[in-house]
Amino acid sequence: MTLYSELEKIFRQQILDSYPSDWDEDYITRKILFEYRKLFRNIQINGFSSLPVTINSAAYKLIGNTETQFGDIGFIVKLTYSGSHSFEGATSLEAKKIHKNKRSFEEIKGKQLNKISSKIQYPMLLMYDNKPIKKFHDYSFFPTTTKHNHAVVVPINIVESIIREINPYYIDKDKNYKIPIDGNSIYKFSVPLAYQILFRYFRGLDLDFNQELIRNLKGYQNQDLSYLQESNLPQYLLVVSVSYGEAETMIDFDINTEIFTEITSSELDEVEF
């Protein structure tokens, strides 16, 4: 089984296992992060590029349950190449589940997406579906395994364009104003989450390289902890080190543990979702 297939299997299994009794974005996201971390916990692979690749990951949960302005998942990637060249970029993913009966995304808040896109480049809407998603962007390009895909991403700026067609004045509405969007109408702009991670993020694409923003995401923006929780951090933080060739991989991630608590496999039975 390829790494791509393994990653898709994680998404598929966790999403299907959550339906219908635990059909909740936060629950699904946390399950996925547990399994993702296990797969990418200091592994070495060949064939990903012309060089051997070492990948290490850690996942964190924001302390408290306050809704934030950076989406559900903050994704930080540090790329290191032989010769001590390294880059660190970040992005944001806002997760939404499809409605059980209506086959549409009923919980999309236009004002929330607008705030996210104003703070970070290339943010994505992450969509969970209990049924296979088949009509994503440029379908013929992807492996046959993606016919069983259940998690896709679409750029938030595209989602905002769709919202403007539905209601041009959505930005003037209350922050809790929701705009239902049919799944099939948005899937055609999406790509599989596994593809986005392996072939985009792990290559430094679709990331924001603003170092002040990245420091903020790690929890070092301000000493006022309540301000951090309420305004400027995601609910979850996924930090990944991708090292090419003989470059040394990053094992210890510099995260403010007063703000975030690490998600580890040993905590699975102790944590309440």
C-alpha cells in the first residue's frame, strides 16, 4: 500500500466510523489527527522525490473550546534540504461536515470564512462526506484509490465567490449567518485532502511564509492567554517536519504548551471529545 493510499484509508475509516452517531466536525477532526500522527511519527520513505524523505509530525489541541478566527486546523510545515536550507510555512483548514439528509453543507458561515482569509494566505475549506466524493477537480488526474475518497479541500476564496453568488451582501450579515451550499456544486473545485497534504503542503506549496504569523500560530503572539484563545489560534495545530536527503529532521516542535496540549496516542482513552 502506498503512502497516499494509507493516508486516504485513515480519512475514509475515521469519517465512516463517525457516521451517523458521532457526526461532528470536531470529533472527526480529532480522530483523524490521532491516526495521522501515528502514520507520520518519524518515518522515512523513498520514491516521494528524487531524494529520501524523513517526515515527523506532532498534533496539538488548543486549551479551551473558544471559537477562533484561524479555522479548525492550523497546519505548519518545516521543509529542510541538504545544505542547511530550510523554510517554514503555514495554512489554515476550516472543517465542515455534510448534512446527513440534505446532501449539502449547512453550517458554512460566510463572515467566518472572510475573517480566516483576511489573516492567512491559501486557507482551505475541508469537507467531510460519509458518501464517496467522485466529482472533484480534474478527476482523471488522480489515482483510482480516490474514488473512495471522503475528505476534500477547496480554497476558501472560491467558497466566498460561491457565497457571493448566493447572497452578495453576506458580509453585512450577523457572524452566525449560515449559507447552505450543495455538495456537488462545490466538489468540482476541490482536490482530495491526501493529495493536498502529500503533493502540495509537503512540497511547500499553498503555504503562507509570514514568520510573524507562524509564531502567532504557535502561541507566542501575546502574553494575554484569553486574547490568544479567543482571537488568533486554531482549535487544532498540526506541525510537520519534512526533510529531504541527509538533512536533519526536526523532532522537538517549538509550540507554546501553555496554550496548546499535545495529542498523543496514549491520551486517546483519557480525552473527552
